[in-house]
Amino acid sequence: MKKRLVLFFALVLALVTGFTTMTATTANAATDTSLSKVQKKGTLVMGTSPDYPPYEFQATVHGKTKIVGMDVAVGEKIAKDMGVKLVVKSMSFDSLLVALQTGKVDMVISGMNPTPARRKNVDFTHTYYQGGYSIVINKSDKGIYKNKDSFVNKTIGAQTGSTMYNESKKQTSGTTVKGMTSVSDLILALQSHKIQGVAMEKPSAQAYVANNKELAAIPSDFNLSASDTSASVAFKKGSTALVTAANKSVDQIKKQNLVNKTYLPAAGKYLKTNTVNTSMFHYWKAFLTGIEYTLIITVCSVFFGFIIGVILALARMGQGGAVKTGLRWLATAYVEFIRGTPMMVQVMFVYFGLGLIVNLPALTSGIIAISLNSGAYVAEYIRGGINSVDDGQTEAARSLGMSSGLSMRYVILPQALKNIWPSLGNEFITLIKDSSIVSIIGVSELIFQSNIVRSDTYRGVAPIAVIMVLYFILTFTASRILNYFERRMQHD
Amino acid sequence: MTKPIIEVKNLAKSFGKNEVLKDITEQVDSGQVIVVIGPSGGGKSTFLRCLNLLETPTSGEVDFDGENLTTLDTKRVNELREEMGMVFQGFNLFPNMTVLENIKLAPMKVKGINDAAATKRAHELLKQVNLDDHADAFPSSLSGGQAQRVAIARALAMDPKVMLFDEPTSALDPEMVGEVLNVMQELANQGMTMVVVTHEMGFAKSVADRVWFMADGYIQENNTPEAFFDNPQTERAQDFLSKILM
Ligand SMILES: Nc1ncnc2c1ncn2[C@@H]1O[C@H](COP(=O)(O)OP(=O)(O)O)[C@@H](O)[C@H]1O
Ligand SMILES: [Mg+2]
């Protein structure tokens, strides 16, 4: 099962758990209202990471992109049995459990295995699917490799941090294990003969083999405990009523063998229709959505970042008075702090951390985080710009009776802006590229969309090439437009 | 006798340990033209800037029209600054605005005068300084003499009671000094109260009502131009004049 947990995701999780347990234990102690709450709002929100066929992936159904797969079928059954509507929310796998704890989603179904470590933070249902592992190889090598032990002096690939990655390291000798973040990348490495095999889950392996004639699957023969190969539904810790209700559905699924008999074949059909046409042009809508969101995020963040930047710059330049000194100190601390922490962490903190207080959609969170981040940088540009304006300008304005505010607004800032316009332009272009960071909280910007196209089409390079060109078109156009305005501002 | 429009009482100003102005008590009557002369670094600019509180005095007071500036709040100081136009050695025009916009900005933003009225007044002032044909030019395209005349027009647009000039011709090429001094002379003829820091002795002689000789943080002499130039009282002034008039 997927078990990727980058270190700081774990940290965020721990942090959030700390918060929630502090605030939530008293509420849970009395009576568990989790089920009645869901029934009252009429929807059950399922979080999933749709880059893992046939568990969950995006498919184009009647021209619309939709998240499908056997996990979605499981989710639909659970929702139906509770008498509510299922809503599927996509985000990166690493963010799922945090989203669950912060109430962004009601449950997580994403091929997740109920490990003891996870059980500490969330409640799991019974297992709805018992999987296993295969190794995908190039069909041309079929005679050479039989199982995990055939790769002496060769390289096996696996998703970084996954069970497979760890077990491949432990249970082979003389074999190099290469970790990569996404399965599509691993397949690509396999086909370009950088690695000789990819360890992955059996259903996934079957999906890849079925969709790519160059590939074949062999058994892995790893020694594994049941909990490492089983999939369960996760709920927020303490929501016993929900777990009990979901378990009824899960037990039925098990008893009637619904996964193997109905869900997997149905998912396979989507996979087929999905991969009939893998030309990039077929996915133009997905890319267009990506461009749209990338631009929305960039433009909004530049706008708000600029306002924040001006305020911070003015606060940093304030002189005299206890209030002004305090503000200056605060603004300086803020700028230093923002510039000293990664934007990715800030994005996650806003989405998950702030999410504990107000439930913000991912897009809004992304815009807030990037604006806050950009503001700190813009503030420094503006401060430099203001300092670059001759003192005589302020004196002339003040001698005319203009207040310091009026002087700043009508005399100093316009000149400062002209001086720093190239830097601001660079910031805008940087943001077009850096906005990709919000893909981790599931905003459908270009990177996120390209990952979906990659897992949909089993093509590793083409979508990357497409977004590379798209990013370039965006940044190039932006820099042309900025140059035009720069030229128009040149009076002297 | 009419009440003086500016009264300076025991004014002192230090920058750190540097005592630039030590103890100055003088007054300017309405309609008077005062020329301040003295050696470079003697504190003339600092003195002028203390008059409209661009520089905060260390001690003493500056009364303008009966109000002690050093005790007023920022808002009132801003209001009184409207009544004291200032012209700088380096012009300090706003480079991002046309000549017309330079002149209109403060009347519109500070006094709330509407665009049409401000434009009309700006053109009048530009005619007064012989530059109406440059209304739409940007400062960078002007000569020094033209720029300084625009700066004068800009200061006049606030209808000040007093005009402060800090070496208005020192940054100019010699052939442009005349056009600026002419404008200033005309202004004096119209009865404007003026405090002018300058090294143009000819201007001092022909236009000034009083000459203040400033050196070492004091006004060393305060006299009529005739008396001052023909018969300076202090050794300091004699020394200064002998160097300048050589
Ligand atoms: N803002 C300031 N900070 C520190 N020292 C200053 C400042 N302005 C002027 N001074 C000092 O005050 C003295 C007088 O300067 P200034 O008034 O410009 O003289 P003047 O205009 O007569 O040449 C000089 O020694 C100068 O260095
Ligand atoms: Mg000076």
C-alpha cells in the first residue's frame, strides 16, 4: 500500500494532532455525534489521492474529468448505506490524514493500509481489500527475472517511503533499490532501462501491464504481514459511530467479494477508455484548467502580496513613537520569518493550521499563503525603492504642505514603483512558477493537472514537455507585457 | 509698526555634537526681502529649514503669523507650511509628472481645489515665470533655469505668505542665473515676503531690505544692504566680503 510520509508531513500531522486532541478530547468524551453530523449535512466527504490506478484515478467521462476507481466505489457504497451523498475531494497522498484531522474531509479511502503508526492518529474500519505485490518488468526481459531474488547487481524501483521501498531494501541482497516519488516516473525509468523492475501493488501492476504492451508483471514473493497489504477506510479519531456504520458496508463488500467481482472490473473499464487516446491534445481541457488556476493564483497573490508588501514596507520604515517602533519590529520579524521558512511549509500551515479555526478551501488557502509569502519579498523591494528616491522629493512635497501620507502616496511611491518595476515583474514571473507549490494541497494548477494526465495516460514525459512549454508561454507573455508597461513609464 | 510675520527666538539646532545654530533671534516683517549670506557650512540651509520645520529646532522657537510652530501638532504644521513656499538649490521637481502636474498636485491634494481651477491657476503662474509653453513637458527636458522657475511657480501655487529660497541659482549655469533672479525680483516687487539664501551680491544689493550675515551659528550682522556692503561691522563679515568681492 502507499505509505509515503515525507518527514515534515509527519511533523505537520503531529502538530495538528496536538492541536486537535487538545481541543477535541472533551467534546468526544460525552457522546459521539460524528454519524449524526454527517447525516445532518447530507454529504460524506471522501479524501483521496487520484494518481493510483486502479484504486483511484481521474478519467474523462463524457468530456468531464472525474475521479473513479475501486476506492470511489467503496466510498459510494458507504455513503449510500448511510443515506447520504458522496463528495470526492482530491489532494496529495501525504496531505490526506492531516485533512482528515482538520475536518477538511470526513474519511480517507486511498489504498491506505492500517499500520500501527497511523492507528495512533486515526480510526480504521475493517479491511476492504487484501492486496499483494508484483514487480513490473520490461516484457523483453521476461525470461530473465522471476521474483525479487532475480535482481542481483540490478536495480529495483519503488515509491519513496512506501512499504515496497523498505521491504525491497530489507528483503533483497546485492540489489540496488531506487526510490522515486511517483509510479509514472518509475515506469519511465524502467522503459528507459535505468532500472530493471518496479515493485508495486498487484492491481496497479495489472493496470500498467494491461495498458502497456511493453510491460509484464512477475510475482514479488516478498514476506509481508497482512496489515502491510490490506486497505482500510480511515476516519477521524474518536468517530466510533461513523466507523461502526462504515464497517457494516465494508463487511458486506468483503462477504460478497464486491471489490474483485464488481469494483475492479469497472475501474479497469475506465482505464481502458481512459487510455484509448493518450495524445496530449486529448487532454487540452485538463491543461487549460491548469493554466486557469495557475493564473488565478498568481494574479491574486501578486495583487494581495503587493498590498501586504506596501503595508509591511511602510511599517518597517516608520520612525519614532512606541506604536511605530512596535510595528516596525513586528514587520521586520514577519519578513525575516517568512523569508526564512519554505513556501511549501507556509502553504501547508495555512491550509491545515488555519483550517483548524476557519475551514478555507484549498484555492483560498493557497492564495493566502502565497500572498503572505510574496508580501514579505515585495516589502523588501518597496523599501529599497522608497530609499532610492531622493530625500529632496519628500522635502519638496512636505514644503508644499503635503502630509507624510500624501507625500508618500503621490510623490514617493510612484517613483519608488518605477524604480522597482523590474523587480516586481520578476516577482510576478517567479510566482507563475512557484504557484506550483499549491499542488500539494490539491489545487488544480498546472503541475497538479500534469500529474493527473501522467497517471491517466501512463506517459511520463509528454505531459511534462507540455507544461514546460505552457509555463514558458505564460512567463514569456508576462515578461513582454511587463516590458511594455516599463517602457511606458519611462518619462525621463 | 505691523506685527512681524516670522519671529525667531533663541533658535538653536545641533546635529549630534555639531552645534550648527547656536542662538538666533531675528524677525521678518511682512513684505520684507531678507537676504541671508555667509560662508558655506555656516548653517544657512539649516536655518531656513528650521523656519518651516523641515528641521526640528533643538531649542528656541519659531513663530509664524503669531503661532509658535515648535508647539503645534503635525496637522497644523502641515497647514502652516502651505503658507511658506520653499525653493531648493536642486529644484526637486517631481520627475514623474509634467510641469503642469507638478504645479497642480499640492493645490488639488492638499487644498482640494478642483482640476479645472488648479489648471487655470497653474497656467497663470507659468505665464508669470515665462514658461507656459512648457506646461506639458517633463522636468527632465527642462534646462536648470527653466526647472527652477517651475519650482517657483509650484511653490506659488499654494498662495504662500512667505517664500523661502535656498541658494536658488547655485546649481545653474551662469547664463541662466539672470532669468531666475528676474522672476524673484518681480516677486519682490509685487510685495512678497522673502527669505533668500544666496551668493548673488548684486541681487542682495538691489532687492534686499535687510542683509543677514550668518557665520558660526549666529547672525553676526543684520543691516541694510548699503550699510552692510559699504561698511561691514564685524571682522568676520569683512573677511567674507573681501574673499567674495575679489
Ligand atoms: N541632516 C544633517 N545631519 C547632520 N549634519 C547636518 C545635517 N544638515 C546639515 N548638517 C551640518 O550642519 C552644518 C551646516 O550645514 P548647512 O546648514 O547646510 O550650511 P550652509 O547651508 O550654510 O552651507 C554643516 O556642518 C553640515 O554638515
Ligand atoms: Mg546650504
